[in-house]
Amino acid sequence: MDEFDYVPGLVPSPFTSTAAPKLDRGRDDGFEEINLSVTETVDSPASAPKISRLKKLLVLTATVFVLSVMLCSVMYINTAINAAMSSITQLTSDIKEAEAENIRLQAELTSVLSADKVRNYAVSVLGMQKIERYQIHYFENRGGNTVVIADGKTQNPETQNK
């Protein structure tokens, strides 16, 4: 069997040979040998973990960035809310203070304009006296209204308009 290679699948028989002739690979007959074997291209095991690690690192970085932006947004909103609340508190305090001042000024105005205060001011400062009943005189004009002009002429305003 030095010159022949065994061909699988053939049933040996006493009359036939089951060996195939061995090809001489050393001689050059113008034909080129082509390798038709199918090989599966698989990334090398060393590069697969690197890509996986890179993807994990990118996802982790993106997640940290998004969470940081969200945290900064929440902090900014809380700061704005606190500033607005302190402004509201200050304005409420100012309103209460103004209402108290208004009540005080209303009370002061009422006390200044009371009838007793006016009467006391008239008597003490201006020297006025309260009128007595006997001092009141009523005038009744039965002859109509007349107007005296500077030349001594009299004129009745009721007849002038007619």
C-alpha cells in the first residue's frame, strides 16, 4: 500500500482493488492547487472582550452623564423654587406689615376727625364758643329778593331773567 491511498466507502472485493492511486504532488503539470476548505472567521478571543468592555464603558459613561444632567436639573429647579418661596414669604411679610400700618393710620384718622376733637380744637385753638339757642335768628323775606347795585339802583333778579 505504499503507492495507493485508501478510499473510504468502497466495499473491498477479492477481484477489485480498493486503493486509489497516490497523486504525485511534487511534479509541476501546470495546475495550481486551490484550497477549498471552509473556515469560519471568528474574532479572536482577545478582541471580543475588548469590544465588550468598550461597549460597557460607553454605556456606563452615557448613563453617568445622563444621571449627572438630571441631578443638576433637579438641583437648579430646587434652587429656583427656594428663591421663589423666600420671595413669596418676604412679600407676604410686607403685605402684613402694610395692613397693620393701614389699620394704625385708619385709627389715627378716626381719632383726629372725631367730633369731640374738632370741638376741642375750635374752642381751645381758635377761641370759638358753642352757639346758644337764643343766639339763633331766622330771617324771613316776604317782599322777594332784591339786589342793590353800586349806583344805588335796585334790581329784582326774578324779573330780570324773564
